[in-house]
Amino acid sequence: MKEAPSNTYYLEEAPIRKAIAHLSIPMMLGMSAGTIYNIINAFFIGLVHDTAMLSAITLGLPIFTVLMAIGNIFGVGGGTFITRLVAKGEGEKAKRVAGYSFYGSLVAGIIIALAAYFAVNPIVHLLGADAATLAYTKQYTLTLFIGGFAIIWNFCLEQIVRSEGASRESMYGMLVSIVLSIVFDILFILVLDWHVFGAALSMVLANIGSTAYYVWYLEKRSENLKGLMHHAAIGAKDQLEVYKIGVSELIQTSFLIVTTLLLNNYSMEYGEHVVASFGIALRIVQLPEFLTMGLFLGIIPLIAYNFSNRNIARLKGAIKQTAAYIGVISGVFIGVVLLLRHSVVQLFSDDASVLSVGVYIMGAMLISALFNGFTGLFTGIFQASGEGVPTTIMAAVQGALFIPVIILLHHFFDLHGVIWSMTITETITAATGLILYMGYAKKINRLETGIAA
């Protein structure tokens, strides 16, 4: 029986389309399934026919984003560094970096849980909860924070698994989480009537399940990282290499949290139906966004490996092919949902006020999603190549720009300005990424010329 190609084969030798398919399709499937879970989560809460509950899980979305970003400090920062080390044949050093990320993410999760437990009341008010949503938002937020170590750990380990090109195994871990989430949602929300608390608890337990799978894989099946749990410390220089990329995730998320809080608070001025409508639209547009995210996250190891090895022709081929796929996927999905958006919103709510504004919000958010895929691709390229400055610029622009945009548009155009603020921000951010990429392209062209000479 012919032995299956190693993960390194896809990073180093396989035809570009075959390599992208191997690395990205599992990521796309896993992340799309995760989006479907979020939609199902909102659907189950919607079955309770309580707009306040639907608003509460929307208001609590920034908490999950924060936990994910902290996991990605160690996962993205450590993972891209690990790929570059593996490409250079420095397997032992890669293992030490993986161990540092493993324990660092766990400790960070425990510290955040303790801090958030004592600050939950001001956090809930900051999220924009009003009298009708306060109790539900507090339940959801507190549960996510207490179990947040599992979410942080899970996102870190998923990136570490992908760092050696093991995209299928990364997908399996995501699928474990999704299956458990749906099972727990049915049990907690519909059977036990735990509603908002049940939705948050199911998310925590599902992340514990996928984390257990990743730990098993890394210790038993990994090609390069077996034994990582025996390492916890690395030198200051290597820590800097992790954080110069990883911290950009936190910077981006910190700004995005501020913008989400602004969005929530401005939305609450116009009623719970507007908040609920944003929650529905955000979940729907996550599908094309997560499909394209699966594409560019999947090729990050491919870019990191070939940038490190100075295989510039292969690097450029991967970027060009991925950009074409992102354009096609985003265009087709957005076109179809734009035509059917009234029916889509109706799946989640029969409230006439939610339907009315939800269809309008959905249109604006879908246009935003078209640019989001290219923004992510540019950021992923910079992360994979260890380019700390453009990575940080992209993170800051995507977050910070939204703040003046939403404030100004809300001032001059009221609700219409709030709805279109994200679309305008995404468009400008994608243009910024293109400008930064032009500088990056000149750099790799110089590298290619130097190698040829």
C-alpha cells in the first residue's frame, strides 16, 4: 500500500493547486461548519421567541472575540514561527516554541478568568446591555469568561497543529467542537431550558473537547512536535519573534472590541430589534468570511515555509491562486444571499421590526464581506512572512479606522450611518492592505532576483 505524502510534501513540492486544496479545503470546511454552529446557536435561541435573549448573545460576541485573540497571540505568533523553523530544519527549537505557546495560552486563560470574575458587572454595562438584556448578558458573559481558558487554549493549539501543514487534523478538531456544540445546544437550550447560560456553556464544553483532541494529536501523531509538553521556556529573542506577530492579533481585537461596543451602544439607541438584526446579519456574513478565512489561513504555512526557504516563485503562485479563489467564493455567495436576504432573515425571527431593518443591514454587511476576504489575505501574508510592521498596521487600521467612521456617520446619518460604517471601513482597510502588499511584492521580487543572480 502506497504511503500517504507527508505534510511537508504539500508545503514544499506539491503543485500549487493541490497544495492549496490540501491545506485550505479542510480549514474551509471546519470554519464553515463553525459558522453554521453559530447560526444554529442563534436559531435555537430564536426558538425561545425572546428578542432580549437574542440581543444578549449578540452583545456577548466581543467576549468570544477577545478570548480567540488571546489564543491567537500564542497560536498565530508561535505557529508561523514554528513553520519557518521547520522549513530551516530546526525541529527541536520548533518544539520548544510550541511548548511555550501551549503553556502560555493556558496560563493566560486562567488569569483572564480570575480578573473577569471580579469585573463582570462593569464589563456587562460596557457591552451595552440595558434593563431588558442585563441579566441574560451577564449570564452569557460570566460563563464564557470562567470557561475562557478552554477557548483560548483551543485556538492556540489549532494554529499549532496547522503550523506543520496538518490542516485535516485541524479540521477534525473543529468538527469535534461543532458536533459537541450542537448536541449541548439541544440539551441545554431546548431540553433543560437553560437558554442563554446553556448557549455559553455548550461553547465552553465543546472547546474542551476539541482541545483534548489537539493535545492527543500533538503528543501522538505530530511529525515535528511530539514531546512539546516537556518544554515551557524559550529565550527572550524567540519570545519576541512570537509576540511581534501574535500581539498584532491582540491590537486588532482591542480596537475591534471598542468598535463592537460602539456598534452595540449606537444600535441600542434604536431598539433591541436593531441589535438582534445586526446579530443575525453578522452570523450570515460569517459564512463567506469564514470560507475565505479558511483559504488564507490554510495557506499561511505554505507562505511561511516558502518565504523561509526563499522559494519565491512558489510563494507568488500560492498568493495569486488564493486571491482568485477568494474573489470567486465571495462574489457568488454574496450575490445569492443578496437576492434571498428577506427569506434568510425570516428564518431567525418573525418579528416584523427585525425583518424590516434586518434585510437592510444584511445588504450592507454582505458588501463589507466582499472586501473582508482580501483584507484577511493581506494580513495572513504579512503574518506568515514574519513582517511585524505591516501586520501591525493592518491590525490597527482595521480596528482604529472604524471608530471615527462610525462616530461621524452616526452623527450625520443616524441609523443609516451606523449600518454602513463597517462597509466603508472594510473598503478602506482592503485598499491599505493592497498598498502595503505592493511594498512586500517589491521585497520578494528583490529576493527572487538575488537568488537568480
